[in-house]
Amino acid sequence: MISVEEALEKILSYIEVLEPEEKPILDCLGQVLAEDIYSTIDIPPLDNSAMDGYAVQVTDTRGASESSPKKLTVIGEVAAGSMPTTKVKAGTAIRIMTGAPLPEGADAVVQFENTDEVARKASLELSVDSCQLKEIGILCQASKGLNVRYRGEDIAKGALILQSGTALRPAEIGVLASLGHSTASVIRRPVVSVLATGDELVDISQPLHPGKIHNSNTYAIAAQVLRYGGIPKILGIGRDLVQSLNKKIDEGLDSDMLITSGGVSLGDYDIVKDVLAKRGEIALWTVCMKPGKPSAFGVIKSGGRKVPHLGLPGNPVSSMVTFEQLARPAILKMMGKTNFTKPSVHAIIEDDVKNNDGRRLYARVIVTKREGKYHARLTGPQGSGILTSMTKANGLAIIP
């Protein structure tokens, strides 16, 4: 047996980053940029107002307060999306909306709440939406740049904004849109074929007969592939016959990776590793972890290609836990990502856990935080066939 770290290092040594593809930016969420993004524009394109208010000259507001307003003549209004046609001079103000370009001559914006606009309109019986005021009282002293967003303060023309290798989150999608990009070049998502093996399995749409169980592994594994950015290709069920297994494997060799469950332990009918040994090479078999010891990895030769293959154990908990440790990082690397770690904390285990067979144990636990410390309690029985232990867990306790 080899350690989990050794197994992962071996697997990742076989995995290559996939080629880029061009696609609409919204479809790129979660993928990794394959190119540097430079800006061809300034954002914002002009100095503009960060508030609804009045564009003024700072010198005209000196000494202004609620008890001693500074009165200014209103000479116009500018809305977002339009350009100002009037210059702010001493003793004047222009009514301005959020995002509207700052008029020439103004160096600050006093927001509506710091003016007497509401009171003036009430006294003149003007509607709230009316902008017919000829004079406004400023109730605070402004500083230069107050409520002003300067040209290029977010993005400067010519600057490198997003580097190749950046994973695209909603914020990055928004930045691409702000730069006028409708598409982006990103590392494509891997297609991962998923095959469950075993004569005891029946499809979830079929009735159960004595001795049979529904094929849950395929759907749990396919969901994990989806969760981490891959595209699952479900191959169905491979029977415990060499011919059946070879046929199913052939169906998955156009994908970027093949994941099987079952058929990799020491049983007489566990023939997956034997079939794979004849069709390629096995790089590792058995990992020092519990659950998940009977895991295998290698490559299958297909024409001029070598398709990575990960053979997971047949027990449902074992297959899911092993996927997290070994398949998830491989999928992420194919997508161009470099951070494969998950958040981890030190926690106080609240149950007696026996781990005396020399393997690292991944126990399914419920983690809570009390009085500044994390606590973990088992979800219940920890058998590798108890899939509901995964539904109850929000973490895995890693026990040496």
C-alpha cells in the first residue's frame, strides 16, 4: 500500500491540463482563463457622481451647516447616460444623478440628504420628482473629491486586469462584461466517463429482484464530477465478464478520464484491474486509507491516446471518499486549477473512534463550533456501505 499523498502525486503526474475553448462568458463560470485580459478602456470612462446630489465647487461649501446653509443657484441637471452641457461656476450647482459625468468646474458632489431640497420642494408645493428648484441650500462642508468616482479608478486603459490561470467567479464574469467581452478563452471542462461494475447491480429505473441492488454509485460519482466542474458521461453497468467490461470501457475511451467503481479488490469476480492491465498499465493499486483501500489507477491505451483510469472501490461510501481524495484533484488539474485543498480545521472528536489497522481513517462527522472551538461527532455507524452517513455529514474527520 502507498500513502494517500503518494497516490495523489502519482495520479497527478499522469494528468495534463486540457486545451482551451472559446465560449460565452456566462458559460465560463468556474472555468480557468487561458489568456491574459488587458483593458482597452478606462472604467469609469469619465469622472462621475457616486451619489444623487448636487455637483458643486468645494470653496462654495465652506462653513456650511444645517443651521447655516450655503445657498447656491441651480443652473441645470445631468442624468446618468447623458453629458453635462453647463459648467459649474462659483456660486452655482448642478443637480446630478448617480453615474452621471461630473460637470466641468465641479470638484465634489453633495448628496441630497445634505441639502434642503426636500424642505424647499415642500414649501413650494413641488412634487418630489420635480427638479424645478432655482436655488439649493448646502447643509455640510464638502471636501475635494467627495462622492466623485474618477476616470480609470477601477480599471485603467492598457492595464492587465485578469491573468491567465484565473478561475472565473461571478465577479470576474462581471469584469469581463464591463470590458465588453462577450466570450472568453478558458480551459475546457473534462468529460469523465463513469462506469459501475457488478452482476448485483440494476439500473435505477428497473425493479429489484432478490440479490440485486440499484446502481447508486454511478449517480453519486457523476454528481461529484459535476460538482467539481467536469462533464459526466454515464456508461451504465459493466457485468463481471471480460467481454462485457471491455465493451463498456470502449464506450468511454473518447472521454478525458474513465472512472469505474467496483472490481478492484481481491475477489474472484473483481476483474477490472485484470482487464485494465491487459489494455494499458496500472500505476498503483491499494492505498493506505479507510475507506478506500482497494483503489487502482492507470492508463488505457486507445489509438495514440492514453486515457487516465481511476478504479474506485464498489462500496458507496468508499467510492465517494476516494473520489474526494484522488479524482477531484485530477479533474481540477485538467481544468487548469492549481489549488486542490479543501478547508480544514482542528476539531475535538466527541466519540470514541477505533483505528487500529494502520490506515488513515476518514470518518464521516458533523462539525459544529462552540465557544470558539470546533467539535466533531460521528454521523452514526461508519460502515462503508452506509451511504446515509455521507448525507448526514458536513465533514470528514481525518484520523491518522
